[in-house]
Amino acid sequence: MESGYGASPVKLKSFSGLDFALRLLLFAFSLTALVVLLTSKQTVTIPVLTITITRSAKFTNSPAFM
């Protein structure tokens, strides 16, 4: 007797090697982004009349939603 739900489910191949490679690639990109974020040096020079003010951006100045 048929169940009425269509064809039987298709067995998929195991992609564990591809899954591991993608996870490793994701980890490498995330680690690279973290290193760039923590080691970046950004400064801005603000001219105020005859005085120039130099301010540096730090990781602690990042938004609270991060």
C-alpha cells in the first residue's frame, strides 16, 4: 500500500570533507578580521582655526552593539 506522499526520500552523499574545509576557511577569515580590527591604527586631523588636533580611533571606541 502506498503512503500517498510521493517518491521515497533520496539519500544524499556525505559532504563532511567539504563541510570541514568551509568551516576551516570561515575560521581563518574570522581570525584575520579580528587581527585587522585589533591592530589597525586610524587617526584623523581636525583643523580648528590655526590649531590642528589629532585624534586616534581605538578598539574601545567601537559601538556598543558590536
